[in-house]
Amino acid sequence: MDASLPPRTMMPSPQYVMAPDGVRIATYVWGDDDAPTVLCVHGFASSCKDNWVDTGMVRDLVAAGFRVVGVDQRGHGASGTPHEASAYRMSAFVEDLVTVLDTYLLDGVRYLGYSLGGRVGWQLAVQAPEHVSRAVLGGIPDGRPLARLQIDQARAYADHGTPVDDQVTRNYVTLAERVHGNDLRALIALAEGMRLGDADPDPADPPRQEVLFATGTDDAIVEQSRSLAAATPRGTFVEVPGRHHFNTPGSRVFRQAAVDFLGATG
């Protein structure tokens, strides 16, 4: 590896941006300030480090000549972790990213998002198209996110250690506890808050930019993702062979497809 490139585990100190509702959003920057910028946004119960640094994506993007701006979404990583469901409406996630881009004086960035980051990216591209020139949306479903999680069971586990009976909820709790430092109560509030308002991608109102949808062949949402790509006027779809929802970001196929697409000109 070129010694000038950041190793997988290297994380700069976060630079904080204040969201409109007062939540602190941690941001990270790699690469040349004059290079074209990719905004990287991670998935549920993950972080910028977990999704993009440890997988080698930041390394690959910098090597390809990009500047990378990464964020820890609210409820994650070094960002603020409110415990109220109302803090996690889709509109708040979109406003966070607009504030980050405005703070960094960025327009028309390339966007890379996975899972929750993919859903937020869809909304950002629709609601603030001037900020997104093209986007990679990985692992993005068209069903209401986190809808099957049993909030009461998850909260009882977080508050009292009560065993979780529901398998789907147990899976989400395990996912939330996988990353060191995660605030389980904040992630439960996020799961509840994402049920408020319009959190689903609307195939009738898709992004108009060029969008690459990328989903693992073993991911339960692969056909839903393919349908979203078909509904997007300038959408394309790529399957990531042999990968499920949680290990797709580390796939070489995913990384290469993302780097190639983000480097293309429309």
C-alpha cells in the first residue's frame, strides 16, 4: 500500500457540525482539499469508521483521487445520541447532511451511502438535488425500515436486561451491540423515530441524478433494491455476489463498482 494513503484503521479527529436542532454531528476528512468530494454515509448501528474506513473504502477513494468527507450519523459514533424518537425523523437526517455540506461549502458532491445511509441519500438527492451530482446507494430497501423490530422488547432489554424473545429484534440488538461505544437506547429511539413520517423511498418520486444501486445476492432485499433501480430514471443496478446485508460494504466488488461509478462523468 502507498504509505501516503490512510491505513484502514486511521481515523482523524472529528470535526463537529451543529445540526439545526442542536445535535452535534461528527465529520471526518481525508484527501486533497481540491479533489472532487465524496460524501460517505454509513448504515444503522454502524459508523464512518466501521462502514468506510475499516472496509478499505476510504483508502480506495483517496487512491482514486477523491477527497472524502465522512459523517457519523446522529445516534452513532462520535455524534450526538438523543434518546427521543422525534429526533430521528428522516427530515432530521437529511437536514444534518445539508448542514454538513453547507458548512464545508460543498455543492454537487458525489454521494456514497449504505443501508440507512442509502435511504438518507435517496431523500437528500430528491429534496436537495443541487447537493448531489451522482450517488451510490447500497443495501437500500423499499420497505419501511426497522418496522419489524419490537420496540418494547428492545427497550426492556436495554433498561433491565430482559431477554428478547423476538428473533428479528434480537438480531437488531446484536447488531447494535457489535460496534463498541454504540448507545443502544439511542438506536432504539432511532428505530422508533424512523416510523414517523415518510421514511420510505418513494418509487413514484425517485432521484433524477445518475444512481447506482448495489446489493448483495444473499440480501433479503435484493429484489426490492432492483425494483428501486428500475423505478429510477437514471438508475443502474449491480449485484454483489455471495454477500448479505451486513458484509457487502467490505466486498471488493462493491468497492470497485462504487469507485468506478463515482469517478465516471455523466
